[in-house]
Amino acid sequence: MYTNILLSTDGSDVARKGVEHGVALAKALNAKMTVITVTEPLPVDYGSGHASGWMPSQEEVESFDAASKERAGKVLGEARAMAEQIGISAELLHVPNAHPATAIIETAKSKGCDLIVMASHGRRGLRKLLLGSQTSEVLGDGSVPVLVVSGHN
């Protein structure tokens, strides 16, 4: 069935449910598992018309990157703990400065994953009835099957 599962998480409560589900599925199927978290780049305002915009200093960029790396480490550490708790290992992957849906799809393809498991919405979650934008994009790509785990109990 599925032998190589990619789990996507942003550390939100809803995403945590997706990881729990994906970890249990990987164990049940004896599948290889990779957990990915993607952090987006620092938003830069280049300005328009007469507005000068805002360009971050090197220090601000480094501070943002360090915070992103720290948050990703926590998110992935939590996923590793969930996997270890039920006796399986996971490859952990942080993709920095990237658009989440694109990075998830590209990683699934490059690693030969045959299933992507992700939550119905994440940190920027759209309420209950709507899928999150990143989940919608990954589903819309259609190159790898996607299991969407709802945030509802």
C-alpha cells in the first residue's frame, strides 16, 4: 500500500493531530516516514510608487532565520518524540525560506513518497469548513496522494 510517508507539520494543534495520525499509519504499514516543517522567508516590503518600503538589515535577517530554525527544531523534536513513543524512527527535515506547499510537494517527489499526510489547516488556519491554503495547494497539485487529517475530534 504506502511505503514512504511524508508528514507535514507547522507545530499547531491541528497539525499535531495530523502527525499523530501519520505516525500511527506509518507504524501500522511498516512504512518509512519523513517529517517536514517549512518556514517561510522574512516578508520584505519593497514599496510601491512613492513609498520607500522596508528592507531588513543583515542582523534582522539573521535573527529571523535563527528564530525560524529554533521553532522548526521544537516542532520536529515533538514529532520525533511522538514517533519514538510508539517505537518507530523518522527522518526530520526543516526547509527554511520556502513556500510551504511547494516545498512539501517537491520533497515528496524527490524522496519518492507515495503519501503526504497533513492537517486540514495549520497556524494560519481558516476556520472549520475551509481547508487551509497550503493544504488546498498540495491537494491541487495531484502528483502524490494526500491524506488530510481534520482538526476535529
